[in-house]
Amino acid sequence: MRVSLLTLVATGALAAPAMAEMNFNRIASFPVALNTPEADETSAEIIAATGDGMTLVYSDSPAGVIGFIDITDPANPVAAGSFALPAGEPTAVSVLGRTVFVAENTSESFTEPSGVLHALDADSRAVIGSCDLGGQPDSTAVAPDGSFITVAIENERDEDLGEGRVPQMPAGYLVIQPLGNGGNMDCTAQIRVDLTGLADVAPEDPEPEFVDVNANGDIVVTLQENNHMVVVSAAGEVLSHFSAGAVDLAGVDLTEDGALRFVESQPGRVREPDAVQWIDTEHFVIANEGDMDGGSRGFTVFHRDGTELFDSGLSFEYALVEIGHYPEERSGNKGVEPEGMEVATFGGVPMMFLLSERGSIVGVYDMTDPAAPVLAQLLPSGISPEGAIAIPERNLLATANEFDGRGDGAAPAHVMIYEYQEAPAAYPHLTSAGLTEDGAPVGWGAISGQVMAEDGTIFAVSDSFYGMQPTIFHIDVRETPARIVDAIRVTREGQPAQLMDMEGIALDGEGGFWVASEGRADRLVPSALYRVGADGAIEDYVTLPQAILDVQRRHGFEGVARVGDTLYVAVQREWDDDPQNHAKVLSYNIGTEEWGVIHYPLTEPATGWVGLSEVAAHDGHLYFIERDNQHAASAVTKQITRVALSGMEMVAPGETPNVLAPELVVDLLPGLASTGGYVLDKVEGLAIAGDGTMWISTDNDGVDDHSGETMLWSVTPE
């Protein structure tokens, strides 16, 4: 049997829109290493676009270059080369027409900062002008009328000196560089604006972080460590300044403990904004990332005179919690960390695009009323989005994602492209919206094994990333997006069951479950089968016989399926007594307590390794997910196979196992690539409905060195 792909679960971030509605959907991802294949590490940080909207330009600090991407066909971006900086690292890039402005950090040390502003021709890549900045530049912004470019000279602090606190001299300031025709710079006309003496925090040492210019030529700048805002005229006059303020947070997760519990508080949390964008000439919005002392996990809208119009509180973070993008490993820091942003008008609607650095999501807000922003969508991004650029005249949005995880087995840095189109929103695929616990949303992530219930819903388990909160999630896939309707906490004697790594789940036929725990001996986590009641309480467990324990390795149980009185368990990779590229499939008879074994022949890996990630039973067959551990363009093997139950000729442990002859059912690579993102590595969940429809899900690794993206989609028999 072969199957064909169904359309991926079409979703609205908060509600399913009608087809006539306009939504942003990702249409392409560009790995920036294509522009610098010789570099060991690359990044995409700040991003801009040429005046015609046909070329994206981004800064790549690790590679020391400015990269170019041809988006004449935005769904098929093409590497357009790079420009290597003369001496230092690029910290920002802005574009006026065909002139590219690059801020270069040439500092010898924290105490001897220096920098240069270059103007490049986008076509020839020739430097047409350079101006000394006198200090270390951070961000840049071009006035809408093209009359000047402004640069935040941060002169950043040494976080290893004086407990990493300001003041640390020399002080930062603001540069206003006038521009002539074609972006020509007259360096002698440069204005340097003194920002000392304004903030309550270290007034002698302002550290300008981010700048933006409105239609009237007024500049707004964030002083992040100083928790202060300043509005400056094009002539360099300080027009207003005020504290960015603080907010009381209640219902936040502050403990990195392998559990998602939003029950703690942070009173008086200073905002310490990073990015800032004008909404109009009177109002601007800040992203409250935090740095030295703060980070309020959301955004705030101000009038230019300092009047606070709106603060999002925890609503943005909670929205990410519901779609599985909350970074538990950052709970003790600043949570989802909203850092970058962009404001632009699409279809007559002013919109703000808020980037979560740690949650790797773009929040799309309707800013028609600056005092009442409305969350419209949540878009999946690459790992750690740093910058965004809107191209409204082409209905495009692009994000620059800075994290390159290739050295740690994660995905490379990408630029991602979205189109504003007449279509349903394609993300998220799964949400817990509407489900609460202790008055807070129910978080989830690292979805692993799945099983289909008789009513067409799915039960799925989370793995050891949430070891202090093992959970069986009940998912209604009849909704769009699929919805988690219950979170069944797995317990042992009334407490969260520890020393478990749940990777597979099967129905026990009596209202409860069988759960397969992968096991890892060096962490005292046994490979075992647990019988779990409908309420989540562990009722019994089965451990491996000694003959199998003696040859066990780290990569253990990855799925369990029940057929009558027999449980079938997929082992991920070879153990000590297995031939190369052969993994065990084990059987356990619940009645006789007998174990059996047979070999699954794994596909030869092109890179890394190939293993089993799931097993499911349906209509006289066992179905397996077989995958490699590769991301993006390196991914080769992501597939579902099957074998007939009649061919499961098991032998006793210790005997020479028979070898299965699996049949390819579906290649999963087209489905994994269908959302415009890069191919995710961990396809780990499979549940099969009575009519043969297969539901497949990916494990997002708990948003740890991962974008957090979870795919849940279906395929159906032809």
C-alpha cells in the first residue's frame, strides 16, 4: 500500500479564518551558509531590503560579511553572494534604494571602542563611502525621506567586569549622519548626540541599543541597560525622555526544573527594551527583552511624551506556551525574550511583527488602535529570530535567524520568507488554547509517541525533557488546529513519576495505557513498559529480561503497539549484539510474560545515523517510522514502512533473530518540506485511524537549540 499526502493541518493561530481572509504564511527558507560555504559558522542577524524589494541584505557577524539573497521569485530565494568587511564585524545593515549601509565594529576592546559606517553599491558591491563613528555601533535606521541615517553607538559593557553592571566607560551616544543624493555621506556634517544625564540608571553611561525614525524625521532610541527611552530630532535635539518603567508579573515560570508551571511572580520587573519601532508619528512600541536586571517578556506601547498606552504583560508569552514554543531552559532568565520587531502596513492595516528570540516565533499584531493591539497570527521562524523586514508592496515579510546549531547537531541559520496571501493560516498545527491549570495555560512540547483512540482522538506522550512533569496529552485532531483537550499527568504514588523517558504509548484495551520508556542506564532511567491508568497513575511495570539488559545501549525504546495480548516495542538503534544497521523489535506477551526479538534492517545512513522512532499497529500490519538524525538539506531518510504481523517470526532473547522485510509506505520528506521551512529532524509520532489515515508528529526538543516548531499532519490511503 502506498499513500498520498493530505493537505497539512490548516490552522489559524488563534482561530481558523475563512478562506477569504488574508494571512501570512511561510513560503521559503534560505540557509545563509549558501552565501559563505567556507565559513564554519554563519548567522543572519539584521536584515533589510533594496528599494525595489527584490534583494534581501543581512548581516552575518560570525562570517564577517554582509549577505545578499535574490528574491525575484520569493518562493525560491537564490544566493546572491556576500561582501566581506575590511577589518571588523557587521552589527547592522540598512538600505536606501540601491545603497547599503553597514555598521562595522572595529573595537580593540571594551575600553577602546571604535566603528565605521560604510556605504556600498548593492550591484557592484563597491564601497562608495565610509565615515568614522568614534565608537562601537549597534543598530542603524534610515530616515523615511532618505535625508539621514542614524546609528546607536552602544559602547557595550563587559559582562565579566564589575558583575557585568553599568556604568562602564566610555559612554555611548547617538550618531546622525546626513545623506546626499544616492546615499552619499558627508562625514564632516555628522552629528553626535550626547545622551548622558538622562536616565535614572547609570546616567553617566547610556548604552543606546536600537533606533527608529518616523515620517517626520524624529528618532526614538532605547537605552536598554538604563531602562530608558529618548526621542531626538533630526537636528540632534532631545525632544523627550523617560523611564521605560516596570511591570508586575504574576503567573510566570521562573524555575528550570523540567516542568511547565506558571505559578510564580516577579513584582517590579523592569522592562529593559531592545527593539523599538514607530507605529505612527506619535506612538512607538518597544520589545521588552531585558538584559542586566529585567525583561518583562512582552511589549509596551508609549506615546512619544512617555504616556503608557498598553502593556502586553504575559499575554505574548502565554500565546507561545499554548503552541508549544515556551523555552523551559530559559525560565530562570527572561522566558520567550521578545527582542526584534518590525512595523509596516499591509492591506491598509498597521501591523507589528514581534520576534521571540528564545521561542522562535513571530507574533503578528493588528496595531490599528495603538492602545489595544490584537494578536492576529503566530508564525514559525528559524532558531532565534533577530531581525525582520517587511516589503508591503510585494506582500512579503522576511526574518533573519541568528543561531547556527550545526556544531551541536541542530539546524543551520536561515532567512525565512512569508507572504501575505488569501489563504488559511498554516501554523500552528497544535494548540492547548482553552485548557488551563492553576489559572494558567497548559504548556507542552517534545511530543513523542502517539496512539489513536476509537473515537478518532489521539493520545500522545512527552519525553524526558519534561522529566519532572511526564504527561499524556489528549488531542482532538478533528479541530483546526488540532487541540490538546486534556493533560493527564503521569504519577507514581501520587507524585510526578520520575526516571521516565516516555517515547511510546498504546491503549491497554481497558481504558488505560501502556507506555514505553526509552531508558538510559547512565542516568538510572530503565528501559521499561509501564501500565498507566486513565487517571495517569502507574499501576504496573515490566522490565527487560537480563539477556537483553546485558546488551543494552543508550538508544532504547522508541514506540510501543498492542495487538491483542502482545506488545511490540521498537528499539531505536543497534545494541551490542546487533549487526550494523539492524535494530531490534521486541515483543512481550502480557499473559505469558514471554519476550521475543526480531531484527529491522535500517537504511544505510548518508550522514549521521538512521533509527526507528515509532511503531503502530493497524489492519494486520505493524507500521514504523524510520528516520535519520539530520535537519534541512542534510535530511535523507524520513519514512513510514510496514511489515505484516504474519511475518513477525519472533525468537527468544539470545537466539539469532530473523530479519524483517519492511515495505515503504510513504516518504515523509515532502510533508516535512511543505510548510516552507527547513526539514525537521525528529519525526517521532504516528497514530493510525480506523480508515487508515495516519497522523504524524515531530518532536521539538523542548525548544532547546530548536525552533520549537511542531508539525502534526495526516496522510491517507489512496
